Amino acid sequence: MIKELAEIDIKPGCEQAFEQAAVQARELFLASKGCIAFRLHRSLEQPSRYRMFVEWETIEDHMIEFRNSDAFLEWRRLCGPYFQSPPRVEHLVIIVEGRSEDAPADVLAAE
């Protein structure tokens, strides 16, 4: 499994519209071959900056299957108008992971 990390800067004042578009786009990712999970986080310090985490079975599922699909074009149609600049994308693998035994049950379920 790999994680796609996209850092996305949104045009100031467009945050709410982007978030609504991302809710629609979520299903495009989740219905794509090899997509395991989708999360969008917003920065508290920089409210126009978002980080999107998408878990894929393989890097090819993201870079070949999804990037060459109608779902990718629709994602860009929905969310692209709000981008301040193109997203910066990296692919990550987990090296070390851990969770507190005191983590709330809903946090564990969300992962």
C-alpha cells in the first residue's frame, strides 16, 4: 500500500466552495481501481492550505489507472478552479506507526 499526499493551496475566499467540491470528488477516488481510503485535512495555521491523503494498493493504481481516467478529469473539473497553484504530490510508505491505547474508538475506526 502507498499513500498519496497532495498539498493543495486554494485561492483565498474559495475554501468553502473547494470543500463542497471535494465532498463530491471523494466518490470519484473511492470508486477507482485500487483506492482504499480518501481524507482531506485543512491547515489550522494556513486556512487556505489543504493536505489530501489517498491510500492506493499500488503506485500504478494512482499514476496510471486513476491519472488516465475520466474520474481524474472530473476531479480536476470539480476542484481545479479553486487551486491557487497546481497541487504538490508525493507518494509515501509507512515506516513506523503507533497509536495510543487511550485513543477514542471513533479515531481508531476512522483509520
